Amino acid sequence: MQVNSDFFPLTQIATRFVEQLVQCRRLKLKVHEASEHHVLIELPYSTELIGYPDTGVIHGGVITTLMDTASGSAVVCAIYDEYKSLELSPTLDLRVDYMKPAEPNKPVYGFAECYKISSSVSFTRAIAYQDSIDDPIAHAVGSFMRISPEMIGDDFRQALLGQQKTAAEPIAEESTIRETPLAKSIAPDRQALDVKQLDGKELDVKEMVKKATELNDFGHLLGHVPYTNFIGMSVERFGDELVFRLPAKDDNIGNPILPAIHGGVIAGFMEMSAIVQLMVFMNTSKVPKVVDFSIDYLRAGYHKDTFAECKITRQGRRVANVSINCWQTSRKKLIATARAHFLID
């Protein structure tokens, strides 16, 4: 896509903002244009991001990360244009409706606008598409909490203004995962799927679940999905419950100041947890496909091990509703809750 950024003077600020977010650099997100009204960001295709290995379609969590980032960037640009100040605005909530899967081997574009700024909250809407914005892959609406400009930090502010190269640490060759006794006890050993060997055959979900049950290793299910290896996700079964874990992995950082996990990574982790929950307990014949996903962020997800549990609240013949809770230090202190609908037939 060829864009003349001279027509969009806020492109450099949006670009510098995205470059501060480690997860966005790992995804190779590229800002094409930004103004006080909108932001346009490109997500290149990568086999590491595949969520449906039988088709090569990227995971819905990646689309959520793209739209969350585009929306947050739009808020930064709108506030800077209106008040000539730089603010960090964490996501309060985000709802994503998925219209169709993204085509493999093609980039996805995220177009977002901040259409309302109040004294405390900014409101956004976004579209993800490939060939035409009139043929969307997904649509999102979100709200972002405004925080005092003093809390942004001098290094981060200077980086956004181009007064220093970056306020964030560079990505290491191998991302760091903090190992704790609990982490070691619930992180199953598994080999990543060799995506070069994808043959387009539909996965036999029932056989996969049967094998995972026999081995008592439900990480076997995650091993078929490259995106789960990308974020480092694992799972363990305790009786009738599955507990999912997202490790403290440097590549998953969104807010470099706290530091905190990118909201899109948390959403992708919770979405994948719900998919596995349905595969195991609903005896689905296919990998469930997300229809919509709504997440509320209750507190910052710091750079530490994060856990999730799911509850299937309703199952029809074709659609299931799943609620997901996510926490770090205590189940009583949730960092996020989500609700999602999935096609299961």
C-alpha cells in the first residue's frame, strides 16, 4: 500500500507510539497514516500467527491486537491534536464482531477513529479488512481511560516526540519467560507444529481431544496452533477444570512503562482458552470459530504469569456462549473478564 504520509502530519507520532509496544514490534505492525480523525495500520501475514492450522487463517486474537492498537493510537493522535499533550490511555473495554476469516498470505489493515473525547474517557471504533474497507473482516468498538499527561514519563514522551530513538527495550533473539515453581508444574512439554507441513486437511478435533485425555496432556491441543506458541500459552487439567497460563514473556508487553501485557494479547489468550474449553467439554467435531468477543479490563495485567478459567454458559446446536475470567495473583482480583459466542458446528 502506497500512502503519502505528508498529508497526515500525525503519522510520525502514531508510528513512534506503536514502536514503543514490544508486542507490536514483534507483530511488525506498520503505521501507514494518522490524523486527528483516524489511524491506518498494517499487520503482515505470518505463519507464527495461525490460529486455524487446517486453513492457515490467523488467530482472532491477532485481529483484536491490531484493532486495539489502532484504536489506542487514534486516541493518542486525537488528544494530541485537541490538547497538544501526550497521554497514555489504557483500554477499558473492547467488543469485536468477526464477519469472516482473514485470507491467508495477505496483510490485514486496521482502520480506527476516535470519535468522542470526554474529560475521562475516549471512545473509538475500528474496522479490520484486507482488499477493501467495504468488505470488513471484523468491527470493533472500545473505550479508553484518560490518564494525566504527567504519568506518561519523560522517556516515553521524548520517544513519541522523536527526541530520542526509543524508550522501550529491543526484542531479544529469544524472548524471556520467567519460570516459577507453579509455572514449571503446569507448563506441558510440547513441540510446536511445523507449519510448513500444513496440508489443508480439516483437523479431527475429537481424535485430538481423545489423545490429549489419554496422555493427560491438554497442551497437545495447543501444540497444533502456532499462535499459542507465539504468546507462550499452556494449559493443565485439574479434575473437571482447565486452567490456562500465559507466562511473563517479554514479547507480550504492551505498556513499557509499568510494564504490562498488551491488552490484545490478554484477549487472544482468553479467546483461545474458550476455544479449548469447548473442544474438551462439548465434544465438538470442528475447531470452534469466534463470532464475537467482548472484554472488560478491570486492572493492569502486569508483566507476570497470568491465568484464565472458562465457563460454558450456554450451548445451542450451532452456537455456544462462553465466559472467561483472567487473573494474576488471586482469583479474587480479576484483571479482565470476557464473554464470547462461537460457532461449534
